[in-house]
Amino acid sequence: MTPSSATTARNAVAATFALNGLCFATLVSRVPDLRGSLELSNGGLGLLLLSIAVGSMIGMPASGFLIQRYGEGAVVRLGAWMVLLGLGLTGLLATADSELGAAVGLLCYGFGTGTWDVGMNVEGATVERMLGRSIMPRFHAGWSFGTFTGAGLGALAAALAVPLAVHYLVIGALAVGAAQVASYRYPSAGRATDQAEDAEATRSAWLEPRTLAIGLMVLSFTLAEGAANDWLALSLVDGYDARHWVGVVGFATFVAAMTTGRLVGPVVLDRFGRAPTMLVSACAASAGVLVVVYSGVAVLAVVGIVLWGLGAALGFPVGISAASDDPLRAARRVAVVSTIGYGAFLAGPPFLGFVGNHVGTLHSLLVIAVAMLPAAVMVTAVRRTGLAEG
């Protein structure tokens, strides 16, 4: 690739990551208003939001086949349109007091964001191979920046009492329109035409030991990330007798540390290789959680949160890169790894809640430290196939 075309491809993929994060934050930033419109209890809201997970678990496994057949850009565009449809239906039907209609909208959103996610990750891996250096973590940092922007706009919309449907449709339409433009700037990925290659490309990635090992490693790291999203603030409030705003600051510290890790991670990956970097990451995440749980001192807890965030930062993006080492198999392998990893966001919150009922909210975080043990073993799976790890 020429420098200009490489820059265009990189920027296009980065834009779709950020826009996906923007749409996600647009949805979740108005969840209190969504609950109020439908007059739901917390339990009812939880069941409603489960529609997103169901849609994603349908969309992600299907994405590998769709990418193989139609290409990454087409799948990102399909996902983006489904996200807009989902946001629109959710906003309009929630305003009309239709819980079933809102559930259908969230199902569409989940399907759309799942396929969009896999498509942009496969394309990100393509750009990474073309550039010849690690860049995937920075794409994921771009997603985080998109969520920051979406959360800020959501807070402003809520403060101004912008109707839910208007907020969802306006921001959704702008984001999806921009994603359509960006996806057409993806570099063309060559498609195999040889029948033997086609047969290899369609063979199930769910039967590959290396792909499953990468998926299990990603599962552990996404548990470390998801647990912080769901339980860190509450753990600080319960375990340290901190005020609510202190818990929120603690979570913000985690997000900042994880985003920093994704920005600087490529330098470390290119210097030391995937497997050594992920081994250190697993140790850092585990050590950070242990410090948070056992230090009992606020200042040390902050250090632990930073370690935890830095350790959790690279698990998902490195897993996606490793699953994409073979371009012919990348789409289906990324779909498998994404589906397995997303399972942590589904099973993690209720499991930690169950553990927390028995040992307390703070000590339930020890599940993450334990999960880092198999992750440390599985890091050997992310070595570049056919290449030496440096």
C-alpha cells in the first residue's frame, strides 16, 4: 500500500470503531429515561436489556459467513443500518409505552452492533497486516473515545430533556451515515476463488483448538473488563465505605488506565511480542485486583485499579489480531472469538453477583484474579502462526 492509502484505510477503520462506541453510549446513556418511559423495575429493565445480548449472540456467529460471502464493508453497513433501526424502534416504541416493541428494537440493535463489531475487527486486522505493525489496540481505544463522546452527548440530551426518540434517531442517523461513508474507504480484501481454498474458508472454526484457546483467553480478559464496568464502583462503595461519587471516580480511573494501555500497547507488542505481553497483562490484572481487594487503603486501591485497567486493556484486541493471522480464515475465527468473549459480558455480572451474595461485593472480584490463571496459560495460543515471537 502507498502511505496515503494506508492512512486512509487506517482512518476509515478507526472511524467505524469510534462510531460504534458512539452508538453504544447513545443507547446506554438514556437507560434511566428508557426505564422511566416504560415504568420498569430494575429487574424488568435487566430482562429488557437482555434483548441486546440475544441479538448480539445471533449476529456475531453469523458474521463470519456474511463477511466471507459479501465482505467486511458490506457487513459493517448492514450492522450500522440495523443499529439505526434498533435505536429508532427503541426510542419510538418506548415512548409509546410498548415494552415488547422496545425489546424488538433492542434485539435489532444487538444484532446490528454484533455484526458491525465483527466486521470492523476483521477489517482492522487486515489493515494491521498491511501496515506490518500492531495497531488493533488503538482501534479499540478509538471505540472508547467514541463512548466518551456519546456519554457526554447523552448527558447533555438528558439535561435538556431531549425526547428519547429524537436523541436516538438524530445521533444514530449521523453516526450510521458516517459509518457508511467510512466503510466504503476500506481497502479491498482479496477474495479466494480456488475451490480448495473455498472449502478451507468455510470449514467450521469452532472445531479449531487454537481458535478456541484464543477465545478462552479473551473470555478471561473480557471478564476482567466487564466486571469493572458492572461491579467496581459498587465494590468501592461497599468494601471501602466510600461515597457514591468516589466509586464513580474509581471506575473512571479504570477506564482511563485501560484506554492508556490500548494507546501504548502496540509499542510493547511490537517490541516484546504477543505472548510475553499478554502474560504480563494477565499478571498485572490479577495483581491489581488483589491490591484492590486486600489493601484496605484508598491510595493503594487506586494503584490496584490502574494495574487492573492496564492488564485488561489488550486481551480482546490481541485475541482478534491472533484470530486473523490467516486472512482466509479471519472472518470465521474472529466471529468465534468475539462470540466466546462476549459470553463474559453475559455470564459475568450474574455470576459475580451470586458470589458477592456469599462473600461480599469486594471479595467477589477475586473471581477475576482466578480467571487470569487460565488466561496466562492460554497466551501461548496468540503467537503469530508461522512467525517467531520476539
